[in-house]
Amino acid sequence: MMRTRVTSLRAPALTPLIVVALLGIGVGAHGFLAKNDPAAERRAAQQTPAATTAAAVTAAISSVMPQPLQQAGNQMVAALAPPAIQATREAEVDEGQTFADMLADQGVDDTTADDAMNALAAVYDLRKLQAGQDVTLTFMRSGNNETLTGAVFQPDDMHEITVSRTDAAAPFKGSVRNIPVTRQRLAAEVTIRSTLYEAGDRAGVPHSVMAALIRTYAHDVDFQRDIQPGDSFEILYDQPMTAKGHAVGEGTIIYAALHVNGRTRPVFRATFSDGTVDYFDERGQSIRRALLRTPVAAARITSGFGMRMHPLLGYSKMHKGVDFGAPIGTPIFAAGDGTIEEIGFKNGYGRYIRIRHNGSMGTAYAHMSRFNANLYRGSRVHQGEVIGYVGMSGRATGPHLHFEVLMNSQQVNPMSVKMPAGRMLDGKLLATFKDGQNRIRQEFATLLNAHMRAQQPAGSKSVPVNTTAPAGAPQGPIRRETASLAPATGMIPTSTTQTVTKPATRRGA
């Protein structure tokens, strides 16, 4: 559908002197018609002043009028021309179209289109333009003629691309405007009905935040086996937002808690004075482990570790890893910090990566569709970094990740291997952390309580949330919410930014 907005530009007012001059011009102009041409006289009599062409009037003025009257007459010719009108149209780039094709559909001539595209190319790669992109076009219209003067579109929520010119004779100029982004503190509490991602969608939690939640708990939770309908999670996170309320960029989890099988697993984000960040449980124990148990998001275990009937070879064979089924293109994460020892195509493994994490431990990833293009043999990778994408290269019956954990070069069961625990806070660090975690719980409860009050019908009685319950205890009425999203108002409270100072290292320690 095309929407057109038209804005008229007012023509200058006519002075009485020019009106008189125009009347004289009209009478004089008819004196130049041939007297022996009755048909021409009839045609002239049928014409209205508005239909008289500017060229004919100008010729008449030049033939008989003195110079001052000619100037006045020329002004009147300009006054007779149709007023300039600025028209704005909304266009859409169709499937298979280029920007030039879209302009041609809107009646823009090739020369003007080329000039506009050359100016655009200086600020934006038009090859990235997607089908369905809305473009606002501006034209200057005079009579039946119109000339493109500008185009504006937003390829994403954070940028606005403009090409414009002041008039039809001026060159086009391209520009990029960064759309202002603010950070909002958001809270959600959701009951899981089928999958974690479905629950997040229902609450309006961005997929990037849900992926971060899965990575945060991937050391300790098997999301295929442990999560059941009726379990729930709560989350407090910072999210960059556009003025239109669209989530952009990566959100930061401040606090989260999984309520799984009757057990609550809370985690809190802590930023240290040297800028390092880690997540800790309520006791001050880092949740970070040497390896992730689930190095791919939203996956299901399709084949475990041990003897099995091979689906392609047709006989029993030791399966020395765990298969995670997931759609082609799903990101695969490095299970831990380490160095890439091998990357490439490897027989039945297909596209394969092996990472050495320390002197005795390694991990391997197989059947990828593609690798992270920045990786090579010898690359250093960090836990949670994307190293490739799920596929079915090599000997595979469907898209999945084959994941192996190697101890002293021997494959072991990734789901049962004991993972070393992370650091434990103590002393002043622990006291600072405990104080910060109480403030974070208070903020989370306040945001959800405000959301519940906003959802209550007018005149109903609000029920306060128990914000002083001990850690891990049910939060009263707030636990009955199945999907709530509550934005904080104003500035993000700095008191909930958990910053702890590391003690200085003594010489010789």
C-alpha cells in the first residue's frame, strides 16, 4: 500500500499593478492572431487564461511591451505556473528488487536514480538492503512534473540513512544518523510450559538475553533433562532500548534464578574493581566451571555416551560423545578457555574442531555447517565464545553437534565428568557481595510489584510483595505471575551495580 502526504508551498501574492499589467497582456496577445484564420480565432476564444502557455505569453510580451512592462509580465507568467508542491510517499523494496528498481517503480528517471544511489553508496552498502525495507521518498511536484529530492530509511533500529538535496539542480548528499539508545532495567518471572525459549518469548525477554541465561547455567544444568513443565525462572537485566521501545544489542543479566525440580539456583553478577566480571551463587561461590556441559543453545540430547547401534553403519559401536540435536546454523560455544589444536574437515566427523584447555583436558566438536571465520589452528578462545554452527557434515543423519570431552586424550562421558569448582569469595569481598545481593533482590521485587499494580483493574486492592523473605523462599503473590515484564523508570540505580574490590596482592605471596 502506498501512502502519500502532500504539502503545498504558497505562491507569492499578486499586486494590483501586476494584475492590471496581466489584463493588458491578455488583450494585447490576442492582437497577434492572424485575421484571416477564423479557426485560430475560435481556438483562442475557447482558451482560458490558465490554459495559455507560458511560452506564448512570453513571446507576446517580448514583441510589444517596453522593458519595464516585460519584467512585470514575466513575473505574472511565473505566477500563472502551478504552485510547487512537496509530496512524500512510502515505498517498499520488494523481493528480488534493488534500490534502483524501487526508484524506477516510483517514476524516478535513471539519471536522478544514479545520482541518489551514488550519494547513498558513500554512507551505506546498498547490497545489504533487505526485501520489505520501507523507504520514505520526497518529491518536489510542479504540474505534471515531479523530481526526487530525498529518501530516508532505517536498515536497523539504531541507524537512519538519508539522501537529500535542496532542489532539483543541487547534488544529492548522503548521511547516517545514530538513533539514540537508552538502557532500561527490566524484570521478568515466567513459568515454563514447554521450552525455556518459549517462556522467554511469552514474557518478552529478548533471545540474546535467553541465550546468555542458558550460557550462565550451562555449567550446572542439563537443559534437555532437567527442565520440566511447571518449572520457572526469574531474571533482572539491563537492556539497550530505542525510543520506539525496541530492544537492541546485547542485554546484561544482573540477577537470575532457576526454580527446577523443587530447587532454586540463584546467580548474581559481580563486577570487580579491575573490571573483570563473574557470576556467583548466593553463598559467594562462582558458578563458572572449567567446562560447559551443554555447548550449544536450545539443544536436545539425541544420543548419549556409550554403546549403541550406529544409525548409518548398522552395527553396535561405541559412541564416544554426546549428540545435541539443533537446527542448522545454531551457534556452538567453546566449552572452556583454551587453544584450538585442530580445525578442518575430518573424515566421518565432518567439519571438526578440537580445543586443548589444559595439560590433560580437551573438547571436540563435529558435524558443523561452518566455522567462525576468525579462527585458525593456534587461536585462543574463551568459554562461551562462538566457534561454529550446527550442521550435518560428515557421517550424519540429521543436523546435530557431536561433542566430546577428552581426559589425557581419551574420550569420557561429558555428562558425568567432574568439573572443578570456581573461586569462592571470603572476608570483605563476601560481605560486600552479600550486601549487594540483598539490594538486587529488593529491586527485582519492586519492579515486579509495580508491574502487578499497573495490571490491576481500577479500584482493586493491591497486594504487597514480600521483599524480606529469606533467600530462595517463595515471594508470595509474585510467584503466581506466569509472564510479567516491568521496565524501570528513570535512571538505573547505581546502588545495584555489584562492585567489589579485590585485595591487593602482597609481595612474595
